[in-house]
Amino acid sequence: MTHETARPPAEEGAVRLYGEEFDQRSKDFFERMRREHGPVVPVLLEGDIPAWYVIGYREVNHVTGNPALFARDTRRWNAWDLVPENWSLLPFVGWNPSVLLAEGEEHQRRSAAISDALDAVDRTELGDSCERTADALIDEFAGDGEADLISRFADRLPPLVMARLFGVPDAEVPDMIRDIQYVAGSDENAVPAHQRLQEMMRALAASRRARPGPDVTSRLLEHSAYDATDDLVNDLLIMLSAGHLPTGHWIGNTLRLMLVDERFAVTLQGGRGSVAQALNQVLWEDTPSQNNIGRFAVHACELAGRRIRPGDMLILGWAAANADPQVQPPAHGVGVGNRAHLSFGHGDHGCPFPAPELAEVIARTAVEVLLDRLPDMELAVEADELLWLPSFWVRRLASLPVRFSPAAAPGR
């Protein structure tokens, strides 16, 4: 697929979509962008490559709901001649034969196959697996009286659980975790890490083809949608990355909220009643999935008064759209029943059913087990000392140090 437009010029007043304010004070950044530019912001990515940042709730819904006008295939982009070979965002923008970038019937066919494979996961068995994994991880530090809940719990639990769901050998899980985090970090490690992950998924597909098992990978291999190995390799990588990172950060961000917000003090004393509310609140206020590249204009059009050229890149600001005052007035909180957030995407390319449900089982079980095991835990630092790691993609704490009464007994 080719484009007919010339290299796009940077818009006047374009904002660099990186830096300290974007990383550490995202809410202030969103408010300033909305005030100065409106719901569609001209921005510059790393290397000063121009794009549009869609931060209005209504506008994000419009873009994601109109695939004929705003398409997913990155080969439509009109700025490829600006992109260096080692560009850190390349793993997310470079075209590959994955469900993430497929369009039309091809996307529908593969998305349906993924939904079928995920829907076959037994929810009770998944919850039991999460409980066992959580207990094993907590056993490692319960006697210490202190721990970093990010590195020792939130980052480790989802990939351990998902590795079993997909049939990934236990010995390969540490390397998988490392490389997925490298890719999300969008630095010089991103491209080689992405290449290693592709080879790991290729080996996984070959192993499951030779020895099928009761796992998601084996079910996908049996599906008629996956005749080509490359298609499956890329989709496996997307599924594991999209499930591992956001779910781990969802756990971490929820634990932070419950430790710093007085509304959840009772829950921290051993109750479970507010866990679901805290999980939902985080998806509105500190959603793990911050941004998505994105969509590419098929035709010239206008969006919120901006003239969009054919091939222009539109970055979808999930977190910014969730913070749009039109959908979340600052004077009012959001209740546990309000699930109109965009944290799982929207439209044809939103998270396929039942991925959000499975992620919630993992996150809720992890938080509940931790609260049961360490009911008196509290922050070991002041709340304002907690730092967010710089990332274009995800909202993730650098660490979450806590202290608690040491528990010598092993888990249940």
C-alpha cells in the first residue's frame, strides 16, 4: 500500500509528546493541551516526526468508530521517509502481518479466532491459578516485613499466569518479561527486544504444533484463520504483550490508589468490598494503557476543526480522553458501575472479547490475595515520592515500597 501525499509539515505550535511533564504530570499535560489546542493536538514524536494527538473523548470514539476513514494499516502513513532505522517507536509502527494492523474481513476473521481461543479459558481455573501464583510470590517476601510490590508482585504475576495459558515454558518467562518491558520502554533496547520476542513466539508455535496442549496457542493453531505461521507469531506476541503489561500495571496502579486514597482504608484492613471500585477507578484516572498509534487518514477530512491530510497519523489518547471534562466532570467522581472509559480501546480494534474479563480476573484476584495476606501493609515512603516511569505507552510506577507485619507462615 502506498500513499500519494508528500512529506507532512509540522503544524504550527506542535507540542513534543515526551518529557518530564508528559511522564510525571500527565493530568496537567492533558489539561494544558485541551486548553491551548482543543481535542485534537498537533504533536511531534521522538525525532520531531509530526502527528495528531486525539485527546477528546468524543473525537476518539469518532476515529475508532469509522475504520473506512481512519484505518489501521501503518503502510498508509505519509511520513515514512522521516523515520530512522533505529527509531524506538518502530516496533509499534512498523507494518507486520498481525491482527493489530489487519483491516476488513482479514481482521474480523482473526479477531474472531482470538476471541474463541480466549473464551475457552475456564474462569474458575484461571482464578485458582492466579491465587496459587500470588501466594507463591508473596511467600518469597512475606517474612521480610517490607517489599517493592511492583518488582516482586505486580510485574511478575500476570506473565507467570499468562505463560501457562499460552504454553510458554517456565524457563523462558524471565526473558519474555524482560523483552516485553524493553519494547514498552521505547528506547534503544526496543527494536532488538522485539526481534527476540518474535523468535520466541516462532519457537512456541512450532512446539505447540508438534505437541498440542490445553492452551491458547494450541487452540489458535487448530483454527482455520491461522494457515500462515507468521500471522500466528505476530498475534501471539501482541496478545502476550497486551495482556502482560497493562494487567501488571493495572495491579500496581490499583495498589497505589488503595494505599494513598482514604476511600479505600477499610479495604486495606482486610475487606474486599472496594477492590472492584478501585480497579475501575484506576481505569479512569491512571489507566495502564495511555496511548495508541493509532489510525491513519484514508482521505482528507476535518476533525474538531483540524484539516487532516491523507496518510496523517492520529495517536489515540486513551488516558487523555478518559480525563475529558465532558465525560468526567472534575467535581464528580466515577462510580464502580461507570465503565464507559476507553482503557480497553474502542471499535473494531478494541480489546477482543473476553480479554478485558480475563484481565480483570487476574487483577482482582491478585489484589484480593495480597490484601488477605498482608492486611496491615502501608507505604514505606511518602506518596509524593512515588515516581512514574517514562513511557509513551503505559502508566507504570517505578516502585511501590511497602512495609507490613512479617508473616512467617507460608501461603494458603
